[in-house]
Amino acid sequence: MNKLLVIDGMALLFRHFFATSFRNQFMYNNKKIPTNGIQGTIRHIYKIIEMDEPTNVIVTWDMGSKTVRNEWFNNYKIDRPAPPEELVPQFDYVKEILAELGFFQIGVVGYEADDIIGTLAKHHNNITIISGDRDLLQVLAPGVNLWLTKKGYTEYNKYTEASFIEEYGVTPEQFIDVKALMGDSGDGYFGVKGIGEKTAFNLIKKYGSIENLLENIDTCTPSQKRNIENDMEHLLMSQKLARIITDVPFDIEEALKLSPFVYNEALTMDVLDSHDLSISRKYIERLEL
């Protein structure tokens, strides 16, 4: 079976943009386009390829700020700040460059990159996922590995299904209910007021699921029972929002067919030179690809 590497493109682009933008290092190229996020993303992708040695590489993207979750809940991600003006031109430019480098990329309108990743993980059992989003812990399964970015291009918090269960004491599926109870302020949903991460984990460890928790709510502490009953609507919506969609409508077989990775040094260097990405060129030249 193909060894698939799936990359959360937006996670890398944002990560590397903010890693240098605070020093006003925007790395304008000879077209007067800032490339700091792009250069970090490209270097990161090639370094992962050197480390993981995949047969196939897919880069996934969010497609705009509105998704099906906004239809379910108007305030979903409503407080996310607008991207800095130096980052905006890099959204399309990085995709253009990656296409010229031969990478298969996919985004589906109405869905998040996490949903595409979750769909691929459900249908492929030899996969490494690169992201900074802990929400993806829920898609862990046999043969599915998640590397959460930690530092630079080489340090990750690496998870398998078994290591996640050992560390957290719940299954990846149960992690959805943990998220529903504690909420996610960054995504604009708040779960149950008064229940934080520690309590959420303890409740799911004890009851196994939100459904079982609600069936046995009289055995909770008085404050927990009160908080849950007061926020019941929020809880059920949070559970729906927290679950990554794993049936995004795209052709998985076609994606695998179009995504084999074969390193072409001459093409890579020509593309990087044509976009004045000398920092990326020097870095990639030293890799063993």
C-alpha cells in the first residue's frame, strides 16, 4: 500500500509566517511579494519528505472562512482576526508554487482541511498527518500517525492511536466528547460553562460518552449537573462542531493516483529560482531526497 503523507498547508503557512513576521522579516522577492510564510512552508514540506520517505504527498487547504459548520452555528470561528496584509498574497502564491513543484493539493469549498484529512485517514491506513491542530487527534486509528508541529522543521509531538490512549486515557473517538464538554474558544464554541479540560477528561473516562453521561447525570456532582443542564443546547452543538467530517465529497482514489512524489532536482531548483526563493533553494539542496 502507498505510504501517504498528508500536510495541513494552512497550518504550516501560518506557523512560518508568524515565526518571522514579528521581526518584520517578510522576505520580499524580486516581484515585491512577501514570501516568509511560503519559504518556511516549502522548506518544512521537503524536510518532512526526507524524514518520512512517503510514496505519495497531499497538501490540504481550507477554502475560505465559511464552512458547513457556519450553517449549523453562526458564531463558528467568528472571532478569528483577519490575516495580516503581508500574509494575504501568500495564500494563493504558495499554492501556485507548490503546483509548479509537482505537489497534489486539494481543498473542498464548505469544508476545512481537517475534514479532508479526516476523510483520507478513514480510507487509508498507512498515513502520516502533519499539522498543528490537536483536533486531529480524534482521527487516530491503526496505521494513522499524527505529527503535531513543535519546534522548527524536525521536532514533533508524534501520536499513534496506542500512544494517545496511553497518554490521555480515552480513545480518539472519545476525544470528540472531551472537546464538546470543554469547548474551543478559538473556534467560537464553549461547551459547558464551568467544565475545563481536566474535568472533561475525567467525565469521559468515568462515563465513556456524553450520551452515557446524560443518562446518568444524577450521579454527577450537583454543580456539574446544574452546569450541564443549563448548557445542554451548547453541549450538543459543541459535540456536532467538534467532530471532524470524514465523508467529504471528493474522489479519494483519484487523489492517490495524482499524488505520487518523485523528487526532480532540476525542476525544483528552476521553480525556486523563478520565484526568487533562494533561502528555500539553499536549504533543499542540502537535503537527501
